[in-house]
Amino acid sequence: MSYPILYSANDADLKKGIVPTNNGLGALVNITSPVVTEEKQGTFTFEFDYQAPNEFDDDYLIQRPLFDAIIKDNVVKAKANDYDGDRLFRIDTVEFDAVNESKHVTAMALAQADLFSNAIVSVDVKNTTPTGAVNTLLANAVTPTKFTTWTDVTTTANYKQEYVNVLSGIAGVEGSIIDVWRTDLEWDNFTIRMHKSRGADRGVRIAYSKNLTGLTALTSGDVTTRIIPFAQLDNGDGTTRKITLAEVVIDAPNVADFYQPLALPVDFSQEMTDAGYTSEAQLRTLAKAWFEKTGNNVPKVNFTINFVQLSKTEEYKDYAILEHVALFDTVHIYHERYGIEIDAKVSKYTYDPVSEMYIEIELGDAKYSLQSKAVNDAQTQAQLADQLTGIHDFIALAIDHATNLITGNDGGYVVLYPPRNPAEIFIMDTDDVNTAKQVLRMNKSGIGFSSTGVNGQYRSAWTLDGRFNADFITAGTLQAIDIKGVNITGSKIQADSFVSSFMPPLPAPQYEESLRMGGGAGFYLTAKRRNYAFPAMQFRMNTTGDLGVAIEAVNETTGAINTDKVIRISPWAGVETPFIQSIGWCSIGADATGKVASIDRTSWDTPTLKYVPHVAAAFQQGSSALIKQDIEKFDESRMAEKYSATEMIRTIEVFSYRLKQNIEQSSFEKTLGFIAETLPPELRADDMQAVDLYKTCMWLWQYARENEDEKQALEKRVSELEELVYALAERS
């Protein structure tokens, strides 16, 4: 058993960037459901539940302060897996269950949590390594950090980021560390490790069986088992010729494993040209090598191994070896259906740090990232770079001739390739491909601009499939277009309205959602049926009056607002609603010294509040001993020495009066009541301006008790007198 240890956020070692070795605030021995989850290139979290101690527990005085110290920002040290040892996690959220008196805690790896909460304005470094880039990132963070870096990657590249949090600069946005250098991340407490290849091949081999409980596989990705190779080659005289195969198609070795061949036309024009190939036989050679080169004939498979379920099967002994792998480790899996061995890396695991055992691991392609789609975006960028880069050896052969053809007015140089029938144009800032930085490249696949040389990256590109990628569009007009899946930041959008493209299927009522702003009307979000003149519901913000917001039910025919179905919120006028409800408790909150009042809404925010009647089936006063202290009987209290209830009643006058607010409303009927200023403090509210009805009732109750005592005493005296009278009567 290995219990996590809780530390204060202000622990001296943590402040110095040192992993504490002391016991901190204490060991979390009452922990339940502890789960450490780490994902390849993704989040690293620790979740657990913690039960509040019972006051009768032997260690109550130790556990109660520990339970109270499980709060946001404090740090937990827990064993992350069998290889990496203890890791530090900063508490992110704490959910308190008042019924069960327990807390559900979610914590993030210390580096991820702290770097997510830190940010930079701008970083731009040239020809640097991953450690150089991250060190620059950390040095430019707006909040100083204690984190260090390590890498075994020596490749240099350019790195630039602006206005991002530090975590995103490492993994999460285009141009991040994992995007540029393809490193495997490891969050080692105060050290950020960037491996060329994290993990190991420990010789672990298993066989996948689809009927085995606890072992599941998810097959994904496009599979191709038959290709139709072709190429269009330049004849050198302005004409082209097409090369195809006599047999038309080339099949993958596993073509029979599927219900039908999965066919795809493949254009080998570029490969044929680059290699100087011109014959059908050479096309056939390239086509046969295509499957081995791409691996597209093998499905991408993600395996999930649940050790809790698997341990209940007889086959568990064959898979127990998987308990001895770590994140990024390679596992060899024999897939019965495809008859092949698949090498899959551990992409995710969940681990019980107390029992020191895996709960579940996933093998295959990483499915998550620090921010949505970060890894997939990085892979897509890599593919785009490969398409734009190509092989540049041929440029050197034509550079002398091409630079003499065209020279720009500002000293730019244009390279055409191939010379006799150009298929590509390079416009560069120098005549040397090795020194050129500003490069514009055009070919049949599109146009790309690089500021780092002919090898890219091409951050600004317009490809033949209609994709346009740019850091900035600084001016101009976009007209009659559809925009999908974009983020727009730091910009001003001017539009008449925004309308949702989603419509619920029939027979459900089909409400079109639209957003309208400006024109002096404020902000309107409506749900409207197309065959009605007015929306059924609207959310609006009034920018011309009280600057409030409203949710209103509207008559779809007349446009009239239903006053019984409206919610309005304003910092000037408060909250207007005809009904407040809740399933179960409905609570009105105030701070410890606050009050709740029923007032005339027109008097709010005025020097004199006007009150209105409050109607309810019952008024209940919280009166449990659990919320009170210094409890004693009235007769034994010092208050009883000051007053008896009878004396209290005798000293208090009852008055008749009219409320000023009633007179303003032309209501002149008098009522009966107390005047707060004439009452002793024992009957007044804390501010001395009102009567405390609960206190008044208690004094009346005590008065009744005293009367009862007096009545019983009188009854006793009457009884004694009766006996005396009877005795005297008998003597006479």
C-alpha cells in the first residue's frame, strides 16, 4: 500500500522547486477510488474521493484538519505508475458531498497546472533545440517559474509563439514544441522532459481475441487493399502521356481479409518524375511498394485492456505481462483476424496508486491531447509540410539557368522547374537554395509562402483542394462564403444577424435560432418558427435603458410578451420573475451579516425601504442544537436574573399606528404593534430597528410557563383553603 501525501501550496520545498520528502500535512489514509490517468502527449491527472472522519474515530484530531486542507491549489504526491515513481499533482477542483460528507478531488500534474495558469506575450527564437525553446518560453513567462527542461533531441528549428499560455506553447497549438520537434513529453515534477522516443520495447507480446472479456479493440481509419496506379508524365515538348498498368490494379497481401477489396486510385506522377522513371514496369515497382511504405492496408487499431475484468478470466495469466509496461512502451499484438503482428504503443493508462496496480491501459494511436486535436493537428501539419517540401536536390541542377530567366525589381530570384516544361515556380530572396529564407512556391498542388527557407514550414498556403491557411488576413472583403470550424480572436465582426444551420427533425417543433445585435435594439437571441411572425422565446440585452438582460416568452402571432413568463436581470433593477422554484430546497443566500427582506420593488435603491406582506404556509426557525452553543435553561441564566417574563410583559406597551407607506397609498386604517425604540434589547433584531418575532414568541412562551406555575400555586392554595373550610364546617 502506498498512500498519497498532502502538501500545502506554500510548502517551502515546493516554493524552491524541490520535490518534498517529508510527510507534509499528512498521509491520505481515508482515500477511496484513487485513479492516476496519463495520456500520450496529453493530460496527466489524479482523481480520488476522501471521506470526512467521524468524531468517534481514534485519529479524528489528525484526520479532521487533513480533510479540511483538501482544497484547491494544495498539492498531492502520489505514485504515478510502476516505473516513474512519485509525481506531484496540484488540486484543481474539489466537490463536497454534504450528504455523504466526502470530497471528490481532481488534480493535474504540477507542471501542467502551473504552466496552464502562466502565459507569455511573445517568443521568437531561431535555430534552437527543444530545451532552448522551452527555456526561452519559461524565461518570458509573466510569472517566474521553478521548472527546468531536458531533452535528447539535438535537431534545431525556429520557434515562435504569441499570447499563449505556457502549456499550450509546449503542446496544444500550431507551432508548439511537439508540433515542431515531434518530441514525446514526460511531466517529471519540476522537470519537463522531451524525448526523441519515450518508452521502450520490453518484448511484451500478446494475442488479440475478440471474445476475451476485458480486452477490446477499436478499429478506425481508412483502409486501402487495392490501388489503381497511374501517372501523367511530361514529354518535354509541351505534351504529356499517361502510364497505367495492363492489369489495372495492384492488390495488398491481405486483400482477402475484407468483405471486398477497398480500392483507391493513386497518382504516381511526382514519384515517377523525381525518380526519372518512364515505363510501365517502373510504375508497377512503385505501386507494389506503396502498401509497405504507407501501411494503409492495415487498419489502425486501439486496444483497451481492463485489468479488473481481465483478472476474472482464465486467460489472465497470458496478459498479466501487460502490467509491466509504461506509457509510450511498444507492445507486439498478434491480431487473429488479420493474421498479422501489430506494433502498438501504450497511449494511455489508469493506475491505482494505493494498491499499486494498473486499472486499464490503452494501446494504439493516441486519441487525446492537452488541447482538443493537438496531436492530430500536428500530424496534419507534418503531412502538409511533406507535400510542400518534396526532394530539393533537383533545384541545384537548374539554379544557374533559372536565376538568369527572371529577376524581380526588388532583387528577388525566380526558379522554374523543370526547365523545358515548368511545373513549379520558386520565388526567393537569394539565388542560393541553401541561404534563401523568404520563399514563395507554386505548383499544381497550390501556393505556399515560407519565411524559413525552401523546406518550410509553409504557414501561409493556398492548396488546390480549396484550403487556405494564413496567419493574418489584414484587409479586404470576404463575400458570399461559408466559414466552418474557425476561431476568431482580437477582431471586430459587423453583421446584421447570425442564424443557426441546425433544425431539429420533424415532427418536433422546428425553431430557428438567430442572433441579432446593434441598430439600437441591443442583443437578441431568439427561437422562431419560420411560419410565424414572432419568436416563441427571446433572450435580449437592453443597451438603451437599464442595461439588463431578459428571457421572455412571446406570443408568436402578436409579438406580445407574456408577463407571467419572463425573467429580467439588471444591476439597477434587480431580478424580475413571476416564479422561483426548485426541486427540493429553494434557498435564498446572503452573507453571514446579511438579511432577507420582502420590499416594494419601487423602493429598492432608495433611502427608505417599503415593505410588503409575506405569505407562506409556515415559517420555520432553524433551532437544532447542532447550530447553537452555550445552551442553558432560562431559569438558570443571567437573563432570568434581569427579567421575569411577567415583568417583561408588564413593561412593554402596545401601540396603534398607521404606516407611512400606507398613507402614501391612501390607506388610513390603523393597525396594532410594537415600536422598536420602546422595546428592551431582548426583543429587538440585531440592528435594533425591528422586532424579532422569534424572541417575542419565546418570551410569551416563558410567560405562559410562569403563569402555569402561578396557577398551580394558586390551585394548591385554593385546595388548602377548601380543606380548611370543610374542617371548620364539620366542627360547627
